[in-house]
Amino acid sequence: MSDITFSRRAVPATLSMRNAIVEAGTTIGRVARQWLHNYRSRRELATYSRHERADLNFAAEADAELIKPFWEA
């Protein structure tokens, strides 16, 4: 069996900086989408009356969810 070797090439600083910026932007975008989802789902949940939430059998969980800020999971 032959050994496989990979050559190690130095990555230019500008390329690694660009990759770091792209990765940070991707992470920020993912977090922002999650926050928007939390905000919208909690806003929709707030439109249900207490009786509607009780009919769905999750009134207590819904009330706990409603008081959370959008950035909390």
C-alpha cells in the first residue's frame, strides 16, 4: 500500500482573513434567522387566546415561551 502525502502550502493572509469574514457573516446570518423565527413564532403564539392554547394542551408551555426574549431559545 502506498502512502499518500499532501503538500502543505502557505495560505496567504488575505485569503484566511476573507474566509474568517465569510464564516463570521454566515454565523451572524444564521443567528439572525433564528432570532427572526423566534420573534415571529412567539408573536403568532401571542395571537391565540388562553382558551385556544388550552384546547391545544400547551397553555403553560406557551405562556412560558411568550415571556422569553427573542434571542433566547
